[in-house]
Amino acid sequence: RVEGTSCGETFWTSDTSVTSKVASGVGSQSLGIALSTDAFVATLASASVYDPPLMFHADPQNTPPAGGQVELVTLHLGLHDVTFSARVGHTICRLTEWRSDTSVQCNPASGMRFALDVTLTMAGNAGWNPGGLEIAVTEAFSYDELDLTAGVATFEASTPATGGFTGTLTGANFGYDDYTLSIRAGGTACEETAWTSDTSAACTVASGAASQVLGMALSTAAFVATKASAVIYDPLDVTGLAFEASLPATGGFTATVTGANFGYNDYTIAIRAGGTACPATFWGDDTSATCMVAAGVGFLPLSMAITQGGVVHTLASAVKYDLPLLTAIDPSHGPTTGSFDSTIYGSNFGIYDPTNSGSVGGIDCEAVAWVSDGEVVCTIPAGHAEAHNVSMVVGGQESVPFASFSYDLPVVSELESAAGVSGAWVSPTWGGHYLAATADLLTITGTGFGTEDYTPAAFVGIVPCTSTSWVSDVQVECDVPAVAMWGNGSFDVLACETSDCLMLHAVSVLVGEINGLTSVDNTEYVYACPCDAGGGSCLDGSSANGWLCKDLDLCTDPALNNCDLMEAGTSDDANCTNTFGSFVCACARGYTDNTSPVSAAGVDCVNIDECAVATHNCDPFANCTDTPGSFTCACRPGYTDTGSGLAVDDGFGGTGDCTNTTI
């Protein structure tokens, strides 16, 4: 027998050998043999050894996390069940069943790991397997991996950038028990993760950036599964935009954008105006961000970009820089021929050359050269004598017109008619022109008549020429009217050589709305008057026969002069001084010539505000009130006039004419 089991058959062979068929068994230990006869028993220790049991692999090599049925493929397990026990990893199979010498069935418990060792243990006994026998295969079995391939991620209706919303992730092989799952969105762990079943788990998503698209990762101690584009935060929602009161072209002002989903943390928001990034951008909170706007001009859209994810939200027509502001132009006047440079001063012209354009009186500058944000140079176009608005267009925005530029007034320097040129007409020997009943063509030479025909009008005295024809900027022609009141001569001109029989009238040219300067010395137009050829004296004549050679006082009749007058019942704005055959205007005291538009002396007078320009003589403790052409003074409350009674600082009141009565 081998150990305690009789051999199936025993054959005597000789005096020195016996053959025996050993019964079935299992184990790798050496077994003792006992040989017996009727009278004797002999033993041999460690005489017999069974082939050791072997295990090759598990089939299948993986099951779902819930477990399953696995065959362990073996050899030399014996012909009967000797009480085997199998385990996967450190967990005993729920069922271990010997099936044959080459197979054992194992039903693994649920789990969530991979590359586990499989171990098969035989129960020990005193004879055959003392202490038990174990055989193992390393990394022979794995549970199925987490699978999100067919799964979906569903979230609440609102997924704000502040986070805190719940999402459910579905798939397979999440486990039949809570194996401490963890879920993260992007690189950030969910605030809370809850295992629900083998096919689902819930996650409370942390904060993120607007419109950010994140993948999700589900992990256990052994497996990691990912789902691309699982979380999309709500888009950036911009509802408001506020600026400082002033938006200069030099930039540096702030724009505050308000709305929602700007992020619960600073996600490096970038804001740009047009194509220029703000020099500085400050995240405020989930509802606001502030941008320090860069320099620019015109009207630009503002785009807001959250750099994480590259998502851009655009606000159309959001930034409108301040209009260009014009404050001065130098020189403010010049010749009608133009083509000279004038510097325009102001602000908001831009800190770089934005291709500005400018105009004078609606006519484009011949050229515009940018100098700085407060200075550009305009090459003045040709024009005429009216006062003109100057404007600039910067970045598509036009400035408020600035009435500041005037072309030089027309100036008459020489006259020429059938009697010759003007300088010789006033000689005592006559030599001038006399008017009969016919008109005379007068050629007027000077400057400022316009580089094109602006329909000028010439005047002899205050009487307009019958017609005026433009020739060039330096010449016009006038048909002098045959005016009866200036003389009616069918007489011998040569008999009347005294200058008393001549009437001199200044010649002027009106271009646009501004009358030119009157004739310079020796450019008056001369009319002859009837005279007594025998006595050489001038005939006075009368309105009945059309002779009127004595000088008229043109200042007595407002219709005969163009000096400035105020409304009826008030004093004149200008003084009129009569001259022989003409008159001179000059603004009255308290008035000055209007410079916008520029006018001839005394023709358009405006009030001087003595209180504003500090040319009054009111007491330091008196209030000054402007009046047309003058001003009044009155002591302030708490003061009384102790001087002249006029509250003027005339010294009558000692240290002051308005004395404090509260002391």
C-alpha cells in the first residue's frame, strides 16, 4: 500500500522485487510504501511522489464587475474532489467546484480590478496533503473596464460658470458596489461624486469658464474612463456696458462689461476694442469685468474673449470715442487763392495718423498732415471772403463745426475806365471821367475777388454797378450806372476844371456775404457835375432837373449808408461820419466789429461784455451787469455805497465805495 491506500494490484516478481499499481491520488509530497506478507511488514519512507498539480490559465480571462463563471484549466488535480478552494486576487470565489483532473470551476465575486492573480488551494490532510497545497497563475484575470463609449452625460437645464449644477454620467461596468468612484470635469474634480449603479454615477460640477467644453473622467482604484466634450458651460451673457464720461482718443478710460457667466474665478478674460487689446483687463466677479481701453478714434465694436477655450463674445457698436474737438486755427485768415498751411488745434485727433480729413466751408483741405492728438495741418483750399466753418473727420466721426476761418477781404487797388486809370482823375486839370446819360465800363483791379466766379458785386459809393463780371482773383469789370442824381451833363467839360465840380465815390467789391474794403487812396470813381462855363462855378441843380452836385450827408438817411444800427428806439451800434461823396463807419463805444464772420469796419457791430472781459470799473465789492453798449454796477448784499452812489471805484468812499454794513 502507498500511505494508507492499498495498491490496486501487486505482483511478485522475484526474491528481490515486487510490482504494484498505485491507486489515484494528488499531491507533490513523497509518500511512504508498506509491503506486507502473512507474517512480516516492511516500510519504505518517501518512496513514491505524484506529479505536481498545474494550473495554466482562466477561461474567460475577464468578467463584468458583477462576477461570472470561470474555468480554471489545470492538470494533475486527481480523479476525485479533494476539496479545492479558489480565489481571485484576495477574494475567495463564491463557488469552487472540482470538475476533473484538468478543470476547476470558479465563480468570482464582484470586483473592480484588473491583472489579478488566481490561486487554487487544496485542503490539507495528515496523509496526502498536510498543510494544503497552492498553485497560482499571476495576472490571469481582470474585471471588465469602465466603459463610457455608449454612455451620455446629462446635466441640469442651466450650467452656469459658477458651477454647482449636477450631471449624470451613464455607461457600463461602474461596479455593483460603491468602489469610491471619482469624477472630474477637465482637470478639476467634481465637488461631489455619487455612485448610483453599475451603469450610472452623479457629479456636482465645479466652476469653470463660459462656453467652456470639458471632457469628463471617471476613475476607480484600477480603471479610468473618459468622455470627450461632456460638459458645456452656459455661454457668456453680456447685458450691459458702461464707460466713463469722457472717451478721449488717447485712451486710458475704463469700460465695465456686465452680465453673467464671466467665471467664478479669474479665467484670464481678455477684452479688446476693435483689433486692439486693452492694455489692462480686470476680472471682477461672475457678473463683470473692466477694461482700460487703448487709444483709438471713431466708432469701434468691442469684443470680449475668454481665453480658456478660445470663446469670443462680441458687442457690436460698443465704443464710440469722443468727437474731434476744434479749438483754434492759425492763421485764421488768408488769401482766396488758398494753397497755404494752417494749423488746426484741438483734441481727439488720435495718437497716430488715422488718415484724417478736413474741410473749410465744406471744401476739403488740399492736404491734411497729422501732427499729434491735438494738432493737424490743413492746406487751405481756394475760397472766397465769407467766414467759414472748419471741421475735421477722424475715424469716421465729424467734429462740431468751428466758425473760425475767413479769407482775406477783397481790396480795390486800381480803377480803369475810358478816361484812363484812377490816380489821374483827381487832378485840378480835370482829366477824369464825367457821366452823361450812358453807363461806363470800369475795370477794377485788386485782390481777393475769388479764384472762381462767386458772383461778385461791385459798388460805386453805395450804388451797385448795373452788372459785375468776374475775370479773375485780381480783376472784375463793372458797368457804372448812369445815375441822374450824380449829374447830367450836356456841357463843355473843359470849361469846368475846378475840383468843386467833381464828386468822388469809393469803389468796393462784395464777394459772398462780406463786402470788400473800400478803395484805397486815389481809387475813387469821379463824376463830373454841370457848371457855369462862363463863370466856372458848379451848378447846384435840383431833383427836378436831376442836377445835384453838392455833397449829400449820407449819414442822415439810413438807406444811404450801411453802418450798423440797433432796433428802433435804441442807439446806433456804430457811428457814421460823412465824407465828400461817401461816408465812414466805426463801431460806437461799447461795441466792436464782429469777427465771425469778418466784416468791414462799423458794418456789423457786436456788444462788448465789459463784465466778462473785466474792462469795467465797478467796485471790488459790487456786482457788474452788462447792458447793450455799457454796464451797470450795484453793491453786493451786505455792502452800501458810500461814494458816488454808482458803486464804482472812484475813490469817493475812502478805501472803497461799497462798504460792509455787517461789521
